[in-house]
Amino acid sequence: MGLLDFFKKGVEKPAEQKAANTPRQQPAPQSSAASGQRQQREYVIKPGDSLSKIAKQVYGNAAEWQKIYQANRNTIKDPDLIHPGQKIILP
Amino acid sequence: MTKNIIMALLVAGMLTACNDKKENAANNSASSSTESASAPSTEQLIAGESEKTWKAKRETNSEGEKDKLTKAEKEQRITFWRNGNVKMGDDAQSMTGKWTYSGQTLALQFTGENVTENFTVVELDDDEMKLRAADGSEMTMKPE
């Protein structure tokens, strides 16, 4: 499991803060690109993952990482910074 | 006569030594009470004087069974700063946020999240911190 996974498993409580913009469990993106022919899947980021690694694993082409990034723009601010335990949509 | 003088000097010497011991004992007890008065706070145990980095030592799953840490997982670190900042990650990635401690609960809020992740602090001393997650799994960490 490791620290990165463990620290995503706490009892979740709403943060006492200004309304944050990012919902934690977001519905599938509404973009037309994402609603294409291929069926969307949810993927949970594992330690050591990167978008290109996932793209290579899923589509067989690391260059398709941008497709994943575009489909998850509302949760991934920086394509170089994804977190283990984070759920993303694979278009 | 000389004998009496020598005896008197010996007795005087012994009395002086006794007084020194009493003073030392008093000083020691004073210093130990000072130490206990300044015992580290929980926040200090977690984050040290300014920051403290922890790494995984062992973990158990929700059934209480020991989970083996992989090599990559052993590389992961979490650093707590006394100013409330926290950073967690390994060589490849990291995430930052804020931490607080209250009532045996360690709360972490990672940047971009609008929820806090809350963990029960099961054990905590200078050399070990054991946390329990929502599903009952436990992580024991040691300082780096």
C-alpha cells in the first residue's frame, strides 16, 4: 500500500474552507471528445504512474497521454503531477 | 595531637562531600523537573522543531494482516512542517497540503482537495508514529 495510498484512506470530512473548485468524485467528463466511440473507463492512479505510462499501457501509445489529460482537465491541473489514489477517466 | 587534627580534617572533608552530593541531587531533580515540564508537544513529535520526515516502517491491512512494503513504497516519504505544511511523495511525484492535529486525530488536506483525510493516531513518540485509516488498516512510520 505505501504512504501515498494510505494517506488517501482517511475518514473524509469536508474541509472548513472556502468553496473549492474541484469536486472530489467528479462525474464523467461531458466533453464531446470524451463521449466518442470508445467506452470510458475509470482508472485509479497507482504509485509510479504517469499519463504517458498509462497511455502506453491502455492505448499502446505513450503519445496519447494528451487525450487522457484533455478528458480530465477538471481534475488534473498539471499533467506532470498526478496522485496515487486519484481517479481519472480513460476516454 | 597530630592524630586528632588529622581525624578532624577527615571528618570535615566527609561532611563537605555529603553537602556536595545533596546539592547535586537537588540540581538533578530541578533539571529533571524542567525536562518534564518541557516535554515535547504532539505537534513537536509529529513535525520536530521545524520539520520532520517520516517513512513507512510496516503496515497492516483492514484485517490486521501484515502487508509487505515494496521497494518503491519504502522510498515514499511524508514531511510535516511545524507551520502546518505537509509534503508527501517519492522521487517521481509529490503532493502538498496542510496538516492539523486535534483530539488524537491527524487531519491532512491535500492541495486541490475540498475534504480532509483524518487518521487516528494510535501511537506516537519521537521514533514511531502509528496511524489508523478509515478501513482499519494501520501504518507505522519511523523518522527518516
